[in-house]
Amino acid sequence: MNTPEHPKTKNKKTTENKKTSAEDAAAAKKKLLSMEAIIAIALMATLSLGLFVGGTTANVISINSDAADAAQALVKEKSSSATEVDLANALRISTVDYVYEQEAIPAYSTAQIRQLDMSQPSGVTVSDLKLVTQGALVGLEDAFLKAEQDYGVNCLFVMAIASLESANGTICFRPNNMFGYGSTGFSSKAEGIDVVSKALAQRYLSPGGGLYSGKTISDVNKRYASSSTWDDKVATRMTGYYATISKHHNAALEKLR
């Protein structure tokens, strides 16, 4: 015959069970919070990477929002052994690989430059442009990049034209007109950059534009300049720009690895 359990003993076991359950819940919660902290640290590192490279933060945040969601799901699934998941390092590696892939600047050959679509942005930053501006083009980096952002035209292409047509901005055939474009001057070199970039994008590089012949340097040459070697000179300058920017820009990115 089973002996009835004493009420005090029964209450004691119930209390101990509740205590154990509470301790287990607290431990699980602690592990979960620990992993959430790791996620936060990893995402802060992501922001730092974006700021370091320049102009990449928004893209990196967008990409890693998915990574964060996945990480949260992983934490819930693995909360019993959360300390074994090296999530922070995994996110760091994923972020660095993404930033490097998206932000690396190629060092093109002249032949490759001649095949590029000049209606597409270069992907460079103001800091990159400061590596290659010379003469009176120094200080105009923001204007060149803004024109690229506004109209999509490759700002290194625009810069190469200015360099060729005005000896790096030092000799303008009309006031502040560094491009040999039209027959008038401009109120400032920045205005000239804006006007010519817009004209290149809409008239020379856009199908249906009045001076459109295609989207390469040689295509623009057909309607922009009378010289048959204009495209060679522009391409040579762009090759030099990309080589310098690639060397410095990619060296900085390698330090993230």
C-alpha cells in the first residue's frame, strides 16, 4: 500500500521545482540576452566598417538587416547552447566580405576603359577623387561627384574631359568652361561641371538624345570632338585615375580582412 506523502514534503518539492524552473528560465534568458548583445556589437562593427570605407553605411545596414533577423532566429533556436555560437565573428566576416565585394575599385586597362558604359556611375568617393585631381581641378571633387549622383554619368569621364580640354582646369577657352563645350562661359567651374555632366548624360549618352551615338568614350567622340584621337587621350587619363584609386582604395579595404 502506498503511503500518502506528507503535505510539508510535497510543498517543499513543489517549491524546489518552481525554483529550478525559474533558475532555468533565468539562465536561458541570460544566454539569449548575451547573444543579443553580441548581435548588437556585430552590427555596431558593421556601421564602423561602412563609415571607414565611405559611402557604404546605408547599403551595409540594408544587407545586414536580413542577417540580424536570421541571427535572432538562430538565437531562439539555439538558446540552450547559445554560448557555443560565434555569431559576432560570423557577422563580421560576412560584412567585411560584402563591403569588399561592393566597394572594391578595379584597375582597368585602357582597352577595358574604352568598353565601359560612361552613363554608369564610377562608384568612387570624394576621398578617391582627391587622389587624382591636379592643377585647378583640385577642390572640385565634390562638384564632380555631385554631378555623377545627379545625372549618373561617370565622374572620372567628366574629369578626364576637363583635364584634356583645359590642361587640368588651368586654361579655359571661355570663363570657367573647362570642357570646350558650347560657346559660353559659366559663373563657376562647379556650374560648368554640372551643365556639361547633364548634357553628356541627356544628349550624348541617352538613347534618343540629340547627339547620341552610343555609350562608350569613342561613341561620344563622334559628336563631341573633331579630333579622332580625343577618345584615346580621355581613356588614357581615366586608366590612370582608376589605377591610382584602385591601389589606395583597395589597400584600405584589405585592412578590414
